[in-house]
Amino acid sequence: GISGMERNEFNPDWKQSVSVTYSFADGSAARSFAIQSALRPYRPTYFHFWQLKTFWHESKITDEDIEVHSFEEMETVPPMAINQTSGEVSKIVTEMTQFRKDFLETVQAGSRSDL
């Protein structure tokens, strides 16, 4: 007889036995998003190499150089209008917008010669 591997049977529970890890250190947001979108069905774990000095200078990777993140922590979505987001996101955007406005006013006030 032919084994399951030789017949290449589809296993509907493939998500239970497949694990994908995506590692990145740098790159454009568009490229990262495109890769992440393609890998979304696999719900990959992410390895973020935030410090490459050890790799470049000693040709080795240490655990201290890698941040491990779950799919849920790293998943992103394409840009969308604020009115299409959840209430929590809308509140954060409002606060960030106000903070930016206040910051720019402070910077502009600090550059005036009459102060």
C-alpha cells in the first residue's frame, strides 16, 4: 500500500502541526506588512533581531539579541479611516493628535525671541 505521505493527503488539522517563525531586523513597513499578510494564515511567531552588533562583530546570535513575539502581539492591519476603528483606537488617536498639537505649539513658542 501507499502511505499517507506518498499519496500527499491533505490534513485538515494542518494548523496543529505546522509552525512558522518570521524573523526580521529591519526593512520597510510596506515589505514587512506584505510578508505578514502572506503569512497570516499560518499565525507565525515573530523573532525581532533588535540588536545586530553581536552578529556583525562576533558572527553569532545570542538570546539577548532576540525579542520573541506572538502573532497576536505583532499582527497589523492596513491603514484605515479613524471612523472605521474601534472606540479604544479612536480615543488613542484623539489623544495622540492632541499631544502632537500641544507639542508643536510648545516648540513654536520656545523658538520665539520674546521668551
